[in-house]
Amino acid sequence: MLTFYRMKPTICFLLIFISVLQLMSPGNAQCSLDYVVDTKIKDAISRIEYLPLGVKKNIACISVKNSGSLASCPAGMVVTGCACGYGCGSWDVQNGNTCHCQCSGMDWTTARCCHLV
């Protein structure tokens, strides 16, 4: 009778382990990791812009510094990063082209602005 009680946890563990293995088996499920990765790759490839031979695109960036808590990029450029005075690390991008430092009493804000050429 003592042997039966010792085997109970082992049997329970094996049953749980087998159940978990069955859940992990992708089978024909459309949610397998391979399926997700393949879908993402195909989606990215379909969005690639094909350029004629010899044509290259480069990125051009500038920094725009303003006093206060806002710094905006010139027309046609987008914010790729912000920096704030007084060591403030809390900022957000508004309308895609303006850096907004969220700390009070900002003395300066810088926006890193880029566009493709």
C-alpha cells in the first residue's frame, strides 16, 4: 500500500507532462511559429520598394534645437528621436514631426529629423 502512494505523484506528473506535450505540438495549426515567421517575411517582401538599377536612396538627418518643451522638424521630415534639457528622459512625438519634452520647466528640446533623399 505504501508503494501505491509513492507512485501517485509520479503518475500525476506523467499525465500532466503528456498533456502539455500534446498542447505544444503544432500539428496542422495555423498558429505555429514557422507559419507566423513565414507570414511576416512574405508581408515584408511584398512591401519592398523596387528601384531601377543604379538608383540608391540615402537618409539625410538634421537636429533642430528650440528653447522650451517643443521642437519641430521642417516640412517633409519626420522625428526619429528627441533630447530634453535638465536630463529629462520623458518625451513623446506629436503629429510625427514634433518632439515634446514632458518634464516641467524645460530649457531646451532637440528633435532629430530625417528624410529619404
